[in-house]
Amino acid sequence: MSSLYAPTNEDVKQRLRPFGIFFEKSLKDLIKGIRANNETPEKLNHFLAQALSECREEANSPDFNMKTNAVLKLTYLEMYGFDMSWANFHILEVMSSSKLQQKRVGYLAASQSFYKDPDILMLATNLMKKDLKYTGTDDVVKVGIALSGLSTIITPSLATDICDDLFTMLNSSRPYIRKKAITALFKVFLQFPEALRDNFDKFAARLEDDDTSVVSAAVSVICELSKKNPQPFIQLSPLLYEILVTIANNWIIIRLLKLFTNLSKVESKLRPRLLPKILELMDSTTATSVLYESINCIVKGNMLEEDDYDVAMQCLDRLNTFCDSSDPNLRYISCVLFYKIGKINTAFISQFDKLVMRLLNDVDVSIRSKAIELIEGIVDEDNLQKIVLVLLKQFVDQDVVLLQIGGFETTREIPIFIPEQYKIKMVNTVIHICSMDNFANITDFEWYNAVLWDLAILSQDLSDKFLGYRIGEQLRNIMIKVPSMREITITTIIKVLYNEDINNHLPSILKDCFWSLGEFSSFIGNGDDLINLVSKRRKYYPADVEVILIPSLLKIFSNWCNSSVGVDAEKIKFVLLNLLSYLEPLCYSKAFEVQERAVQCMEFLKLASEAMEQDAEGLPLLLTDIMPSFFNSYELKPISQGTQQKLQSCILVDCETPFLSEKELQAVLTQEEHDDDDEGLFSEDLLLIDDSSSTSSQNHDVNVHDNLKAANDETNLLDNEELELRKRAERESNPFYLSQNNDHTSKASNQLLDFSRKAGEESEAHLIRLNKSDNGDEENTERKRKSKKKSRRRVHVLSDEVVVDNNSQSPTPSTQSLFTNAPSAKGKISLKIPTKLETFDFSKPMSSSPHDTGSSDIRHQSISGEQEELERLRKKFEAQQLEAHGTSDNGENNEETIVIKKKKSSKRKNKQTSGKKSKRKDNADENSKHLGETVI
């Protein structure tokens, strides 16, 4: 039996709570429960739902301890994705607590939840104003909590209401409050730049504060604000320079150097004054952080000019010392500054080749990645092959780090993992340094062909398939720009084509390879084997490759048919049928351009096939004359990048004017009829297709056919002999011509890296043979090749043809900028705080006098804004009245309108005194009445 005066459970809890005994779950219990129920997602969700239900009940409790505990747990659960904006009023109650620990929890929860409900800030403004008032010694921590919480939940409207209180706190007697107020003003200035403009002198006065921590806070805030908009702080340069000269605090010196870095970007006059002081500081300081920041200020602050070698060497010598440090962070940031100095002038870092090579073998892969960007500044024709070999070996060789265990005698090897992005960057760098400045650093193009072959093998396992386009582009450029190396380069292209792994994993390289084979198919002796190979591997080729492949096959077939060596007509028919069978399914391709090109080529080859069926002995003119004329009309030359785009803008196409007038057309038709009757425009091969002739004329046609055929055979024989003599003379004068039996042995030693390949691929790579001369002088050719390798004479590289005068818009090779491989920003999370400071114009006059502060400034600004809006509305309504009055009465002028407007204003005054409104007013009276109410 319980007594009426026995204490209840709630009374017991209230008595025990002051002693630290709680019966509800604390934050520690919540974390333990989450870890204990983390076995399955269903079990965890059930526990979290139960915990949220308990928090709702505790948040509605009148007990502030329980309410604070619930808010603290909700703050933790908010990181799991649970919304706590429903508890904003409970958070506001905890913020208003007189206990500092509870107030701290309330401000912490507000910083995570109030941004979702801006209306709650209207209720919290007065509370914050109250907490920001300093009344005694015990209120210092309370003011600090309020300032820290305020800076996290600031909004433009809250910044407008609270900025006056913060500026008042700048005059506080406690340095702690002044320091916290300055840091809180940073977020206020970002949301409300007018506060900085109107109170700039008050804020800048804190730079002369007696307390060093306050000065440090002011310099830090100005440094961060200068990143957004450095223009208003240039006027503080003399004062900031004085602080830099006199201060001894390294932290403040570092912040000042960062600040001057931002200011010198927009004010070039600071350089002659700052640079001597910074160089003096570099010689006197012993702090590594100050020394690094001094170099960073010179480089990023645009104080280092392209011809200033003394300052550059002074900075680079210090960075060279940093690169020898055991701290990997210091080595990394030193590489970053090395790269920035190299972008100003690559000649600055040209003598640090040993340092860059040492950094390429650093233990830290991130340092290697930065060192790769420095290669362009040190590369030349003497060390190019050495650098490329070091980079390529990092693909196949596994680097290890020796780690000491227990003592100096026991070591352990730890392998270095090379990430894929680093490998992609290496491939791009190798291609860039070899091709820069129109292959200026390459002395041996056989070596470069071997490099491209190795890169093609290595790149097939990488995810960036754009590497195939870059490698194929290099092969294409060598074919075009280096005529003496075309036989060797086309051998490399054929090896790439025969490799099934490259065809499967790197099909992007095939586009330029097939284009090169088509344009320079005269170097291929057995084009029929190449056509058969392509037809067998049709499954490897995507649509963009087939667009290039179709005309390339036609070019290969044309050169093979018309080669100097006699080709059997039956073999030509077989290859022709093979081509037709290959093109037939492409005529129904989903890619429109593939379909269009396949149909065009197929129709032409069908005509040639029909012509060959009629004449089984010779070749029709479609194959001997017409098809070669499609591709051999002009000599192919390299042009500078962007020339075609500019050339197209200069071309004017006239689609209205006919090519021929009516008289000229009739004259051409008459001439064609006359020629048909006398001589005939078509060859006998095409005439035989027509079966409409009579029996009596067939005998005459046969005689004509025999005579013409004999004449054509004699002419073709003479042409072939003359062509063979020309080719033989050209091959004898060409030292790079390969003999008949030398092609199997000339490419075996060109491999830089040893890859394990299948046995079948070795033999397949030589199924396609190049055109050879008939003299068979193998010894002379071999002797020429050996002497060429010994002398290593530079081959001639064609320069780009400039068709149109391209100004600075066209990209040209430059040695003043280093190679960059910046990653794309797509898909990245933006951490930039939205501010109004970047676009704010500080040059506009203040809205009030400098002596007026506080709420009067805001009130004057709002009144001036209303006046401008009022004038705008008056002009709008006046224009409307003029238009309406002009339509009703054509002879009325503007003066009558002004008289009417004055009468309306008198009516408005009468209505203001009486307080009544008439419903029978016209539209003009209602507009003027609205204007009168706005003025009030």
C-alpha cells in the first residue's frame, strides 16, 4: 500500500539529476546502440526509428536537461541524414537557457538546422542580440558561444540586423570579445557587403590594436576577404607593409604575405616596394613556412618577370633545398612552385634536370606526378630518350621501398603501387615532349616509332581510350611530315593493325592508322592481303573507324590494281568481290555516314565488276584511270591547326548563278554528240555493255575492239616501263629503302621494352610487304643503314602550310608554358560559399553620412530605395496616361496632362483628410491614389 505522500518516479528523477544520474538514454548510449545494431540495415533502421521516437518525446518535455539531451542526440542523428528541422523551436528554447553548457548545445544544433528554415531566424535575432551583450566577467564565454554560433547561421537579413552590434563589440575592453567579433564579421561581410563599405574605417582600425591576437584576426579576415574582392583593401597597403616590417610573429607574417599575394595581382605598383623586403625576409628568416610563403608570394603575386633570372635562381635554390627534405609534404609543395616558376619561363628550370630525374623516382607517387609536369622545362634532344626510357620502365618494373624493422639490419621490401591516373599522365607526357615544337627534340624517328608501338601495347589496359587517338595522331603526323620515314612508320602501323589485342582494347588508334594506309597505300606491295585481313576483322571496327576505313580500302585497292607489277585479272576480280561482300552489310548500317560512303563505293565497284565481266583480259578505264584520279590529283601537305576552320569562313558559295548559260549548254551537248559519232568518248569496255546494237555491226565492233586493245596494251606497256624506271631511280637515291630480304630483320631490335607476345603474331606481322626495288643490292642498302645509324643525321620534317594568315588565335608551339593535364571539374562537389562580395561595387557613395551609424543607416537606405522605386512608378504611370489620353484625344498635348496630374494630387489630399475612397474613380485616379499612398 503506497502512501499518498510517497515520491513519484518523476520526483526521484528530478532529485537525482543534479548529481549526474540520468535515467534516459544519453548520446553515449545512442552511439553504443548504433554500433550494437549495425549487423543488418533492417535492424539498424528499426533502432534509429525507435531512437527518433524517444527523441521526440524527450524534446517535448518541460525539463531543460531532458530537452537538451534530446537536441544533442538529434544533432548526431542529423549526420545520418535524418531531418531535425521539426525541432527548431525546441532548439531555440535550449539556446535561451541560462546554463552555458545547454546554450552551447543549442547553438551547435542551430548551426546544423536553422539554414533549412530561415523564418526561425526572425525569432532568434532578439535572442542573439541579448547574448551578444557583455555585462560582466561571467558573460565572456556566453558571448563567445553566441559569436561562434552566429557565424555559422548568418543570412543576408540576419547580417543586416546584427552588424551594428558586432561593430559595437569591436570597442570592447576584452581582447577575446574583439577577436571573436572580428572573425564573426567575416561571414557578415560576405552576406552584407554594405556593412564593410559603411564601416571600413572602424574595421581597419583593429589593425592597430594593442593586442596581437586581435591584429592577427584582423589580418586573417582581410586576407580571406581579399580572395573574393581585393580592390577595397589596396588603400591599406601602407599600413599592412608597416606591420610586415615591424612584426615578429611568424603567423601574422605568413598571413600578410598571402594578403600581399592577392593585392599584387590587381596592383602592379606594389612590386617594386614589396620585392626587396620579401627577398630580405628570405635571407633573414629561419622558419621554413615563412620562407616557402615568401617564394609563393613572389611567384603567385606576379612579381617574377620572364627575364628576372636573379630572383628566379634565388627562389629555385631554396626550393632545391626543400626537395632534399625528408618531409614529403615539403617536397610536394616545392614541386608545385617549381612548376609555377617554369610556366613563367621554362629556361629558369632547365638546369635542374638532375633534380627532376630524382623526383621522378620518388617514393611518393604524388610527387612523381608533379615532377612529370616539370619534364618539358628540362627536355632537349640529348636527354629525351633517357627521360622516355625512365617513364616507360615505370609501367613494367615494380619499384619497392626498403623499410627497416626492429633494427638497422632487418629490412622489408614494400612495393610501390602505381595508380592508373599516373600511367595515363605518363603516356600523355611522353607524347607531348616528343612531338613538341614540330618534333624538334627527336633525332631518331625509328626510335620514336618503337616508342609509339610500346605506348600502344601499354595503353590498351588503361581506361582512358583517348590515348588511342593521340598515338594514332602521332603516327599520322609522322607519315605526313617526315617523308623519309614513311616506310618505317607504315611498318609500325601494320604491326598495330595485326595485333588483335590492340584491335580489341584500343580501337581508337585504328582511325588514323587506316587513314595513313589509305593515303600512302603506294608503299604497300600486296594490298589484296591487307583487304582480306580487314574483311576478316570487321567485328573489331566501330562506326567512326568504318567511316575512314571505307575510302581507305578503295585507295588501297586502286594502288594495288595499278601497281607496276602485273596483277592477274582473276585475282583482281576475287578481291573486288571480297570488297563488295564487305561493303554490302555496311549499306544498312545505323550510322548514316557509314551507310552513305558504303553505298557510294559499292555502286562504283559494281560498275567496275560489270566492266571486268565483259572484258576478261584487260582492266576497264574505271579502275585504271577514273579511280586513281579520285585520290592522286593533289599532293598532301601538312597545314597548321585551325586553318580549315578559318578558310571555310572565307568561302562564298553562289547557289543562284548557273554554271553554264543556255547557249553554252547547247554547245556542249552538240559537241558531245559530234564526238560520239566520230571517235567515241568511252572505252571499248563500256561500249560492250550495250547490247542494243544489231548483228551486222558486231563484226565491225570486234575489229575495232581488237585494234584498240592492241594499241592500249602497247601504250600500257610503255607507261609501265617508264614508271618502273622512275621508281627504280627513286629507290636507288633513297637511303631508307628496304631491300627484299631485309624487312624481317630490320624491325626486331626497335623494341624499347620486352613484351611477351604470341608466336603467331611474329609471323603475321610480316604478311603485308612493302614495295621493293628489283636491283637486289642488299649489301649497299645495309651499309647505308648502318652509316645512317652511326651519323644519326637529322631527317627533314615538313612544316605546316599556312593557307590563311592566322593571328594569335591559332595555337602555336610555345616554350613559355608547361604541359598541363588538369582534370575536369565535372562531377565535383563545389565548396564555394555563395557571397555577394565579389560583385559588390565599393566605388559607389555611401547611402548616409559617415557620422550616422546603426539602424539609421539602414533606414536611410530603405527610404532612398523607396524613393527610387516611387520615381520609377511615376514615370511608368505618366507614360501610360499619355498613351491613353493620346488615343482618346488626338489634339491634346503634354501640358494638359500635367494640369490633370496636379488636379489629381489635390484630390488625393482631400481624400487623405476625409479618409474615404470613391468607387467610381477612373483608372488614372486610382493610379495617382496608389502613388499617394506609397508616399505616405
